[in-house]
Amino acid sequence: MPYHGMRPSGRQAASAEQIETILKHAARSVGEGPHWVESTQSLLYVDIADGDIHRWDSKTNNDEKVTMGTHVGFVIPHSNGGYVAGVGKKIVHFQWDSPQQGKVIAEVDKDQPINRFNDAKCDRKGRLFAGTMMIDDAHSDQVPDSGNLYRLDGDGSLTLLKDKVFISNGLAWSLDNKTMYYIDSMPYPSRLYAFDYDVDTGNIANQRTLLTYDKENGILDGMTMDSDGNLWVAIFGASKIIHVDSKTGSILREVVLPAKNITSCCFGGKNYDELYATSCVFDGGNPRDMDPLAGSVFRIKGLGCKGMPPNDYVGQ
């Protein structure tokens, strides 16, 4: 049965939402990076530590996967066919039928052996924005801010946009493409930043904090933008997604989900009126004893708003 979990917060009233578990235990480690593919009505997502890339067909309910052999932070369709993925510290262009024979487009953080790619998105012009973080927190006392945020242009050139990042996470752009939103999940409290954005060059400037989120309430993780210009942010450790006013940073409402560690979300479906959310298994010990749906993928309907088609990577 659908799970009803809306908590109204602020000025916006709750809608008649329904939450479904569409893929139980989809990820064995960290489910992340949901990306809707309109042409096939399918959902891409990754299982980070297991090195798997999944493709779920909403028409047949078939969930297939390929294995990359190491950590995978994101997967996004490539304009010339196939996909680009953050594999370890490399950005790889691959075909579904031959995933480990992909072409390396770029490699980053060669001086940081403990780093890997995490979340990524493409802007309106198809440039890829991707960030890195430590593989795990085992070395956080040594290099707590070893991550970076990069931009990969269509010609394969790579630009460092922001250094000294702890956990590079959610990305989104305003409807007028004048603002870029970006989450660094650490240091605690986690922060949602806004930058001035130049859509012609892909450059960012004038960093400011839109939202600071106390660890006691969870950790800001992945996010997406709706067609009203507001943000939906997954909250790791708190079983919810928050709806954030992109102008003021105020929290409009919350959607409570039946798993503790929600990692990211994206809009999809034929009308982009369904919100898909991934979740994580890892939380120390055996979390499924207390969190039986850890690692599952959820679909939320009836939110009363819509998203927009995501952008592919446009490159050679």
C-alpha cells in the first residue's frame, strides 16, 4: 500500500501525496544519482560502493544493471549515445553493452588517492558539473576537505570551479539560469549555497549560503528543481525530502519517507509530476534490522507540482 508521509511546513498546504516503494533493496550500498530518461521512460541510478549502474524501465518494471568495477558516483546520458559516468576519479563515456570498455574523457584529483566522484548534473548547454569527495570518512581527520567541484565542457576541457569541498553533492540551476545551487554536505552543519551563474561561460561567482542545516535534523544531500523554481532536497539520516524556497532558503514543507538515509531525488514520469528518491544502506552495523527499506527507490505522486526534463551531456 502507498505510504502517506507529508508534513506541511510554512505557508504551503499539504497535498494528497502517495509514496510507493518501486524497487525494494535496489542498492546494496549507496543508492544515488537518480536521472530520468524521457525517451525510454526509465530511471538511471547508481549503487556507489558496489560500482553498479542501474536502468529501471517504468513500463516493464525491469531493473537491469552493469558493473563498472569500482565506485560510481553518477550516470548521465551522452548526446552521442551511451552514457557518461563518474567511475572512481575518471569521467568515462561508455555503452551499456560494453561498460568496462568505455573511453576516459577526464581524470581528476590525481594527488588525492582517497577521492572519488560523487554527484553530478548538466546545465542547459550540456556542460557537466561534477564533484569529488573522500571514498569514505576513514581519513577525514587527515584531509577533511580534499574534494573539488569541476566543469567538463563539450570539447573535453576541464575547469576547477571550487576547491576544499568536503562532500560534493546536489546541483541545480534557477529557471532563468542566473543562479547555480550547490550542496556541500560537510562540514556540519551542511550548507546549500547559491552562486551567480553565467550560462554563456559556465562560470560561477559570488558564493553565498542559502540554507544551513543542523546535523541534528539530518544532512543535506542530492537535490532537484521544480517548474516553480524551488528546490527539493534529500535529507540523509532523517527519512525525508524538504521543499526549499530558492529565493529565501525557507523550508516550505517536508515529505517523510519510509527509509532513514535518503540520498537524492529527481522528477520523472510522463508529465514530470512524480518525484523519485534513492536511499542508502550503509549506516554502521546492519541497518536493515531497524531500517528495513534501506537502499530502496521510492516514487512520490500527488505533490501538486512538476519538474523539468534533465539535461544530457553534450560532448564529443
